[in-house]
Amino acid sequence: MNEGAVTINRDGLVLYSNSRFANMVDMPLEKVIGLSFNTFIAESSREKYNELICNSWEEDCKDEMELVGQNHRHVCCLLSCNTLELDEGTALSLILTDLTMLKNAENELKEKNEQLEAAHITTEKLNNELEDTVKFRTNELFLSREHFKYLANNIPPNYLD
């Protein structure tokens, strides 16, 4: 399983964790079990997490959260919650999908789009400058042609002899 899987009780204590989740938070698996799950939630996601967990006891829920590992590395993930009936009572099953690669790709795409937009603006500016140059040169050519016609029409007839 590529996703992290955790089971928590109503107090938020980790009853079960798979090794993928332990890797996501940079901890040995045996140290994850028994900890309060909210210790793995980044401060920026705490409010969203509390609301999600509260709602998850009534209905299946999911939302993006940011985990924080033992080495303070942040991991963006999709946290999916649903209830689970155990012998000891109802628990919450949490499935955590690591979104790091997706977020990196989104950021790279955003950067490339910004570069593309900048290139588009530059191209449009150069195109406008080129159009202005063509108009100016066309006008110069027209004036030169008119001047030549004027001169040609005003050459005295005996001048060519």
C-alpha cells in the first residue's frame, strides 16, 4: 500500500499505523502507535483537521492536510476518514495519500505558466514594435516614391537630351 493508514480512537490516539505512514512522519513504526495523531498535524492545518475529525464521526470526509514529521519536514497529503467498528468500539480509519509529487508538479506547472506568460508578453511587445517599424518604413517608402514621382514629373524635357 502506497498510502499511509492509521486507526485512531475517539481520543485521537493511534491504535494502528502502517509503515508507510511512519515513513511519512519520519518515525519508527513502533513509536507512532500510542501517540496522539494530532501531533503529526502541522500548525497550519490544525483548525481544518479538528473540523474534519469532528465531522468524520458522522460521515466519511476528506481534505488536504499538511503533516509534520519528526525532522520537521512537511508533507502535504489527502486525509480520508471513515468510521470503523472494532471490538473496543468505533474508531476512525485514516488513509493518507502523499501529495508531494502532485504539489511539486503543480508548482512546476505554475512556474512554467508564468514563464510562458512572460514570453507571451515579450513576444507581443516585439510584434507591436515590428508592426510599428513596418508602418514607419512603409510610410517612408510611400513618401520616397511620391518624392521620386514629383522629381520625375518635373524634369525638363530637354534635360534628357
